[in-house]
Amino acid sequence: MTRRATWMFRPLVNTLERTVTTGHLRLVDSDGCAYDFGDRSGPQVIARITDKRTERQLTLNAPFAIGEAYMDGRLVLEHGTIYDFLELLLTNAQHRQPRWLHFLDRFMYATQRLQHFNPIGRSKRNVAHHYDLDSSLYALFLDPDRQYSCAYFEHDGMSLEDAQEAKKRHLAAKLYLADGMHILDIGSGWGGLALYLAKTAHVEVTGITLSEEQLRIARERARAEGLAKAVNFELCDYRNLEGKFDRIVSVGMFEHVGSAHYRMFFRQMNRLLTDNGVAVLHSIGRFDGPAATNPFIAKYIFPGGYIPALSEVLPAVEREGLLATDVEILRLHYAMTLRHWRQRFRGAWHTAAEKFGERFCRMWEMYLAGSETGFRYQNLMVFQLQVTKDQCALPLTRDYFFDAERELRMRERHASPQRKRRSSR
């Protein structure tokens, strides 16, 4: 097979030759010349580049250029999917990342800090960019409760719906609830967790969000389920909230805070918690320390977003006078969640394309595929961090988690909109 490359494209070819040693990748350049990489084991993936500009961009900044070129139709998968392409690259790159990519990542991390500086006005605009999209989009791939965060797979073969219910149960158990408590849900989304807590425990819930679309749907759901008096949803930034809460929970929101605001976040959490209060934070995190946000995700999907390392989070907890009482790492659970979402979205492609267009669909597929491979083959995970102000606020051992989950399972079977429930202790 002919192998010739321009001086600009040659570095990319050299990098792929060193990196892709297993599998079978064929890359076709804009002149129609094909380059084969790997040992030809497994299914072949064929990707074609349509123009010289894309060749230059892939050479200079592959992490960004792959996503944008695929979205624009300038990187075409002729055999296999974008997921197959990313999986082949990342499985090979796990232990053989080129040095120049490492330096590029450190450079992007150093220069991105201003991008995830999120004062109140910018935070709302960033949230609207993603969460105020047409709600019919999310109905294409989420579970009926619209849980848009990592599910909790207790065993193999679990459905997405059951795993999302298990996530809510797991978080509720960690909150160590009792009758009459007032719960704050920071980043309440479409209301699923707040409504679950109100149905399965004798508590009152305040949910806050910056998304007007999510707020509208959450309030509609509360009214429809007869829970409007038990659950109150508000359009509010956490920094503007007043009051005291026995428990605070936040799921999938911390990724939008930005590292410059971590101390403010935990300072406000300290102010809002009662003296014997408990908070549980559920967030995407990194195994390998601070790093840059993927530039494609930062531009097109989650502007202002940043995935923290625990080494960035725990110092802020300590400095704001809170006590970390439990940390759980969920490995691969989000990869499994994203696989469900990606497969459902691809199954609904025709419907999505009619409403949003092919370019949007490719962008969204790239987001889901890139995220899934990030959790499977890179250094992403999910952590659940429990904090208190008083180390005596919780039992001495974790056994209460499991006892509470057993009781919550029973209550789920008997929960009703009329809130016929008992204490969850």
C-alpha cells in the first residue's frame, strides 16, 4: 500500500505507528492514500480525512480536532463507529502516550483555568448552553426519571432504570435520614432525586437549579405526583441561598463549579448545614491528579466545566472546616451508564436528526462516545464524598448504609404520592 505523507501530516503518521500496535486502524488522507496501523487483529476501523486543513489540525491538536472534524463530517468513519475509533486509539495509548501529548495536556491545564472561572452570571449561561436544550433530546436516551448522572450498577446485567434507582437509594442511605429533616439538593436537575427522597422518607426537600427548562419540568413533576408541598424547586445559585438544612446532597453539579470556586462551595455548604448536618457530594473525578478539560467538551458540550482530582477537592473541604467522613470511588459505573445512553441515542438517531440535524447528532455521539472511552480507558471515575461538621453526627461504622438501603428497597415498593412513609433510620 502506498505510504506517502506531507511534511505536516508525517508527525501524526509517525505517532500512530508508535502508538497503535494492536488492532487494525486504516487512516485515509485527503489524497486517498491509506496508512495501516496495528497488528491487524480484531475488526478493522477505517477513518477518512476529507481535506488538508483537517490533516493539519489532527497533527497539531488531536484531542480537539478529532471531535470537531467528526462533527463537521471532515473525519468520516467508513468502517466502524466513532466509538470503535476512539476505543482503538485509547486502548493502545493507555501505556504509550506520546510525550508531546503529555506536554499539550499540561499546557492546556495551565491555560484553561480562566475558562472554568464561573461567577454567578457566567454559571447560568453555561448551564443554559447544555441543560436548556429542547427537553425532547434527553428523553431519547435517559431513563424515564431523567437521571443525568452516573448510575450505580450493583450487579452485571442490571438495567439502566434499576441502576439509576439504585444510585438514588445509595445516596439516600448515605444521608442518614430521619423524619422531619429539611434536605437541600444543589443542582436538582429534572427533580428525580428530590422527588425520590420525598416519597421514600418523611422529609421536606428544597431543590435548586440554574436551568429554567429543568425547573419547569421539575415543578410539573412535583405537582403531578402530589408532592408540591413536600418538594420546593427554585431557580437559584448556591452562593445566593440562605437558611439551614439538616442534609445537603449534590449530584452531577460540582463539575460545573470550577476549581477557583471550591473553597466558596464548601464554605457555603458549611454555612447551610446545621451543626450536626451531613452532606453527600457525587461528582466525576480524576484518578491521576489535576488535568485539562477535553477541549471539544469544553467548547461544544460543557463550557466552564472542569473535572476535579480529589487532591483539589479535599484541601478545600479541610480549609472550610468540614470533616470528610467517607469517600467511595465508583469505577466503570459511568462507562456502563454512558454505554446505555450512547446505544439509546444511536437507536433514536433518525428521530434526533429530523429535529436537531445530522451535525448535532454527530456532535452528541462524539460527546457520549468520548466520555465512555474516557471512563473505560483513561483516568476518569466518580467519587461520592460524605462530609459533616461534627464527627459524632454519624454511626461509627458503615453498616448503616446497608441497613438503610434494605429499608429503602421496601419503601420503594410502597411509596405513593400521598407520602405514606416512615423514618428511613
